Amino acid sequence: MPARRRTAVTLTRIASAGLAPLALAAYAAAPAVAHGSMTDPVSRVAACYAEGPESPKSAACKAAVASSGAQAFYDWNAVNIANAAGNHRSLIPNGQLCSAGNDKYRGLDLARADWPASPMSAGAHTFRYKGTAPHKGSFELYVTKDGYDPAKPLKWSDLEPAPFAKATDPGMQNGDYVFSGTVPNKSGRHLIYSIWQRSDSPEAFYTCSDVIFGKDNGGGTDTGTGTGTGTAPTAKPGTGTGTGTKPTGKPSDKPVDKPSAPTDQQIADGSGKSSVEHNGHGDNDPKTNGKADAAAPIAAGSSSSSSPAAAAAAAAKENLAETGGNSATPTIAIAGAAALAVGAAALFAAARRRTARTATGRHGR
């Protein structure tokens, strides 16, 4: 092979090898955001959203909104860490488990024993987790140890060391992930902590659900100012971080506030005020919204009258839903590839010109 051609081929290979990783990086940089929260038992953030971010009813939710602001509760389905990759305990400080260390949700970490709580009993239980953007992943549920005091900031050591329920890629029903687990025997007020770790991304989501086994045992003394973060207490009950109802630390026959999960209508009504896209993948473009069942594969052997092209398009859509892509992702990838191709062509042309000049110089000598 002539020297001139060998040089051109070598330069082309170098350019291709250097640009290929850039193309992959550009594609991988597309938004990849899942959303969701526990609805059975109801998480703190979902319960306060259902009460109404502008005018919550319970003293605990009033305090949480006063600390975090209403926007955090319109964004009820985004308590996450984008790059968790399973490193939950090292990334989330003690006292900040319910907010996942995110200051935006600091109101969820308020240490108080009057959070609205769901009745719970030992034995088999069906759990539900609202998935407003479905993705593959695994769920782990932990319950607090005997002696848990909700009037103190929640620490990792307050949780039982092993999850009592686990599920990988559970099925969805009416927009909820549904899976079963066996709840251990407990008594009084406790907390169930959930971790949803995506398998197609390092992103993970976290929830705190307050529960009561039997009768509420109070769980400590007056919460004072909670964790000491957020808005300072005011003179009006229920508007600061520790005002409002004072837990007595003694068993009480007073009915406990029972949380409600947000209805589909409430979710739809509040989506316009949310800063995170519902039913989509984080790009705030309603045109890219996915369907709640987009991540569910078509059952093997199912009959369909659709054409092979339509089936391929459906499969592509399914893969995008699982990985956090959206309908804009192929366009972005194509545009990026085109830009890289133009750059490669320019490098190749420059290399050919340099080679030609070098060859001309040698022939002139």
C-alpha cells in the first residue's frame, strides 16, 4: 500500500476510534428519570400531597410544608438520588433518610410522633407503589427496630438490618407496582422505609411510611423543633417545624390521623404545578410522556394483528421506557451522530491535505 494511502487510512481509523466513545457518551447523556412513591402504606410525602400542598390538614404535614415549601409536595414523586448505584447508606446521612439527603424535602425528616400513620399488622401484606414513570428495578422494604422513637431523627441503625420484603421487576396494576411481603411482628408506632433501585440506571428512590401496629404508643416526648432545620417555628400552631400537636409519649385512645394516597384525579390536577414530568422521563416535555404500562413486555405467544413494523416500533418504545429514554432520544442521537460525522469528515479532509502537501514536497526534492 502506498505511503500516502496508509497515512490516510491510519488517520481515519484514529478519528473513528476517538469519536465512537463520544457518540456513546452523547447518547447516554439523554435524560433518565423515573418517578414514584409508596402508596400502601402511604409515604409521608404522598400523604401530605394528598392533603393539599397549599393547605395541608394534619399538624405534621403543616410543619413539613412550612419547612420545605409547597413545591416539594407538588414534586411528591421525586425523592431520589440520581447516582445512588446501591450506595444508599454511604450517601444518605443519619437524620435525613426520609429526604434522601435532599434539602428540598427536609420537611420529611422532621422528628415527630404525630405523622399520619397507616394501620399495619404482622403477616402477609400487599404493597403498592405508584410508578408515574415505569422502569425496571428492585424494591427493598425495611421496618424500624423494637424501641423505635419517632420523636428522634431517623438513623440507619433504627432500621432492622435486613429488608423484610424484596421484589424485582414487580407487575403493575392501575399505575401501581404491586408486590407482597411478610411483615414482622411489631407493636405501636413504627416506620417502613422503602428503597427503589433502578436496574437500568444508578438512580434510586426513597420513601418513609409511618405505620401503627395495634394502638399508637406515642413514641417519645415533645418533638420541640424537630431536626432543627427548615423554617423557624412561628406563633401559629402547625406552621413551624415543631409546633402544633404535641406528642405525649404515652399510649393514647385518640384516633390517629390516617393518611390517604393521592387519587388519580389529584395527581392529574397537580401535575401542572409539578417541576418534574409525570408519565415521562424527566425532560418536562408533555409530548414525550410515556404510558403507565410502557415497561411491561408483551406476553409471549400473544396474538396481534399489527404489522412487523408496528411491532418493532412498539418494542423500541418499550425499551425507551425501561431505560429512561423518550421519543426525543433517537432524534438527539441522530443529530449527535450527524455532528460527529461532519467533524470526522473535516478531520479526514485536513489529513488528506497534509498528506498531499507532504508528498508534493518529497517529489519536488
